[in-house]
Amino acid sequence: MDATLSDGVVRAGKQAREQFYDSSGYGRPVDAGKLELAPVEAAHLLYRGDLDGVDGMGLRELLNSALLSEVDFFVYKDLRDRGFYCSPARSERVADPDGCDFVVYPRGKGPWDDAVAHRIRVVSERETVPAADLGACALAVVDEESEISYFETHRPDVTGTSRSSVPETDGDLLADRVVCWDPPAELYEAAFYGQPLDEQDAQAIQLSLVEAAYLAGTGTLHVEGDADAVIERGRAVEGDRFDRRLAVYERLREQGVAPKTGFKFGADFRTYADVESVADLGHSELLVRAFDAGHVFEPRDLALDVRLAHGVRKTMAYAFVGDEGIDWLAVERLTP
């Protein structure tokens, strides 16, 4: 069977509708019973040998044309190989495409059903991805050897029941931390602020600068110069990063989540949603990295973060700090 090409759209006759759409979910039926195919769908049918040509072009010529990207073809083929019916996310086919490239239907369903399993955005490992484009779709990254990694992205509700209020205390501002020599027991044992100077004796507690700035800002911690002195010291040792981390720390505490350093995991924080006491502390749930609003990801960095988080049984989350507040994004491995 041959097909024709016009204005970037492949068209085939009535027989194609029955053979390709009705049986396998390719294309979109149009007037007079004909079938309209996106170039990537036509390329896959050429690959399978179900189409003989598109205006005299075979698969090789179609992939060498400007009609489609090879990374789109590799992802479409992979999804089809996994047993999914999928459609290019064009407005005439899919309501509210949300910036994705393909809509993937649940197994056993197709474009004639009102159900979607995944919305997929396709990128090469060498492309960049604006964070604002994620959250409503999964990401398919095609590496230089044409292997594909899938990542689920969503906007999480980061909340918890961890305690934040504790009695007032005094502390000494040192070079890059604060030490409370006689703090209330609740500071560490119940609210999980700081770290004991001696694990065997929690009498003195050392606080990170971001913890100290938050507590000083709420009037809980008193140091010479109060919150301004701590923030000034934080900016001196971290630069602009300190302000981002402090904004995220404040939001997490306000939402009932206890943040602790994520340095060992290459993150800004690890978080605990439901701390009742340090003596009965569970595993942290999230690894959090703080970025400015408008951040653009390198797919390699996403892959590294998600792989590490998965390996330590946590979810990778990103906080984007802007003038209007903080937006959240969670990214996890996906196996379609």
C-alpha cells in the first residue's frame, strides 16, 4: 500500500483505515473514509513493511527528511514495541496536549477510548528542558546510543505533620554555624532542629546557618545581631544559594515538613514529613534541590538525581524559588 504526502501530513485510502486505524490505532479517520497519518506513524508502518512508500519515499528517505525527528521515531517505536497504542499529541487529535509529543493509551485501549496512560515529551540527551515544561507529562530521553530512559514528572503536595514550634533559646554565631549550649530538649528531640555536639549527650546543639536563620526569624533563637546577622553570614559563605535554600526551608517548615541537610546525597535537603521524636525517626522521603524560577535542566543531571534518589529509596523533588513563591516538581523513574 502506498500513501501520499501533503503539507506535512500523510494520507491513505479507505483500506488503510480498516487495516491501520481500526485494528491498530494508527492515524486519524478523515472525510470519505480515508486515513490521515502523522509522519512518525507512517515511518513506523514503513519500518513494519505495512506501507510500501510515501510519495516514493521509504523509511530511510523519510528519516532523512525534515518531516520528523529520529528521536521521536525511536520513542514511538519503543512504545509500540511495548504493546501500547499511541498518538502524536496534535490538537486535532488530543484535547489539551500540555506540551507533550505523544499520548499513550492504556494497554488494550486506543485513540477511540477516553483514557490516557501517559503523556510523553521526547528529548535527546543533548537538549535542555525548561522546568516549567514538566509536571504534566512524562519525559522520554533518548541517549546517544538510542537507548530510552523514561521519567514521570508531577507537581507534588509537599506537606507533613512535623513539629516546628519550640521554646526560645540562645546561641552563639560561629564561622558557619550556630551552637546552642543550653537549648530546650524539644529543639532536637521533638522538632529535629540541629545535631548534638555529642551523640551521647544532647545538651549542646549545633545548628546549620539555614536552620538558625529560620529560628531567629521566628523569634525562637536569639544570637547577637539576631536573624540579620545569621542571614548575612549565610550569604557570605554561600552567596545567592543561601537565600534560595532559606526560602525553601521556611516553606517546608511552614508545611509541617522537617528538612535536614542532603549533602551526602548531592541535594540541598532530605525531608521528614511526620517527625514525632528523633528516638522514633523513620526514613526521609524526599531529596530536595532548590533552584531559581526559570531553571532549565540538562537531561543528564535529571538522570543522575533520579538514579541516586531511587537507589536510596527516596523521591527526587525540586523547588523553584521565584518572586511569586515556590513551585514544586517531583521526578521519578518510569517503566511504561
